[in-house]
Amino acid sequence: MRRFPLFPVVLAAFALAFGRPATAHADHLRDLVDAGGARENQLVGYGLVTGLAGTGDDLTVPYTRQSVLSMLRRLGVQVDSNQIMLRNVAAVIVTANLPAFAKQGTKLDVTISSVGNAKSLMGGTLVQTMMKGSDNKVYAVAQGNMVIGGFDAKGASGSGAKQGTVNAGRIPEGAIVEREVNANIVEGGALKLELRNPGFSVASRIAEAVNAKFPNSASATDGGSVKVKVPAGFETRHVELMAALEDIEVIPVRRARVVINERTGTIVAGGDVRLSPAAVVHGSLTITVKEAPIASQPGAFGQGQTQVLQRSDVKVTDPPKDVTYMKPSATLADVASVLGSLGLSPRELAGVLQALKTANALEAELVVQ
């Protein structure tokens, strides 16, 4: 019985559910654009994680010892550098994103990762760490107990089990904002809507939808932004204006895209994928090499010695290759049906899709991860 790979079957199931022609679905403007001037900012800091069970940095990491010495002296503890013992301390990098309009006291999630040779950060506590922006100013302070998304268990004999990573973790709401970033979404009597996925068609449709609600107020400056003049009555009500714009519905333009992850053999195709006529020949050449050592014995009363000789058995299998004609396919269900008839594994199918794209037979953007 011929077996088909799992991917075409799953793809066909999704295609049957979502691949049929349907009325275009409109998205709210809040899902397509961001307000210009209101953006996230990245924060980074250097700190120490303490309380580790002998899995921290060792004495070969000089900056960890220097950091511990500096921290203790700031706390009023006078200690000699030769008296500092590590292994329960690790140097880490702390990162977070500062959202737009964040106020003093807003809590942020932070991510901690080791920069030394610590074996594990499990059970550690991050000591108060200053987090700076690109202007080298402190915007938040982080501290707290870490959450590790993995484990590393080892036995006395050397065997063990490991899952995930134990050299990085998170502290939910582990940072407190201390400095605000001023955001001004209106400049020169107009605000700018920045598209998350730039495109000329989408920008034009957004301008048309905004003009339908606020006549003669919007114009697409390029494929990535739309300029909106502040309508009468909203001169001092910028928040209300942005809320009104976010509720506007726009029919977006979806890009036909096929994403291939060659490491895991995962293939995901969007509903707008089209297939032009093409002929496909997929080879399945197999070369098998077997090593079968044999013993060479000298003759009776001979002066020779027994030796082991290597014998290789090379077998080449090249079955006949069938030519498959792929008819035009207009929906994802048709594409899944045609590709599933090839009986290929996901990795082989990825190669066929790349070849179809090169031959201009696959009408979609091909993304290889």
C-alpha cells in the first residue's frame, strides 16, 4: 500500500476548511497600522544572579568577581577580592522592551541570559539591575526571582536528562519603569499611520477607508505610511481621534507565501497560493555502502600472519522516474491535492517547491527558514 507523507494530508485538511473562495474579510485598522511617534524601545542592562546551587560562574570569569566586589562595596561591605568565592553567582544580561506611553511605575517583563560559564541559573535571584536605552539613560530597574523554562538533571554515574535551556529565564513584571519616553503622535497638524506590513495597495485602501469617515483627510505618502490631517473638532482630542481611526475596517491584501523550515521539515502555505502548469521528475537515487571485514589466513606451515582485510559492498539503486504533470491549481485545496499525489516526504516536497518557484510555476513568495 502506498503511503503519503503527513504534510499533504494536513495541508489538504486546512485547504478544505479555508481554501474555498469566500468573501474578503475586513480587518480593523488597529491590526494593520501603528501610530507614528509611538513605538517600543529596547532596554538592556548588566547584572548579577545570586542564590545558585553551585552552578554559577567560576573564578576564570574575571568580570563576575569584579561585579560582586563592586556590589558589596556599594552596600558598605569592605572585602578583599581574594576572599570572594563564586559558583553561586552568575553574570547576566537583562533585556526588556519599553512600550509606548509607559508611565512611571509600569511593570515590564524581563529576560535574563548568562554571559559567563554558569551551568544553570535555576533557583537564582536577579539583584537590582539598571536598564538603559540607546541614549545610555536609565529607564527601568529590574529585580526578582527567575522562572526557568527547562531542567538539567544529572546522576552520579554521569547520566542525565536535559530539556530546554537553563542558562536563560524570565521574570514576569520584573522591572519597574522609572523614566518616561515622551511620545507625540501629532506633528504639524497631522498624524502618521505606519503599516506593519508595507504595501502600496494596502496603503491606498487605508487612505480610502479613512477618507470615507473623515473626508479629504488622508493620503498615502508611500507604501509604508498614511498621513491623516486632524479633522475639525479633534484638534485637542488626539486620543479620541486615534480610537476612531482604529475602529475603521479595511480589506487588506494578503501576500501568497509558502514558508519552509528545512530543520524540522515543516511546510506552511497560505490560502492565496497558485500553481501554474508544470512537469515534475523527482529522482530517488540511493547508494548503500557496506563494510564486511574478512580474515586472511596463511597457508599450513607458512611464515605469514593472519590479517584482517576490508571488503566493501557498494550497491546503487536508481528506480525509474515517473514524470508527473501538474495541472493549473487555483485554490489551496487544489495545490495540496496535486502535491500530495507525488507521495513525497516534507523535505523532498520542500525541494520540489523551490524548483517550482525557480521555474515560475509557483505563484507565491517562498520563505526558507
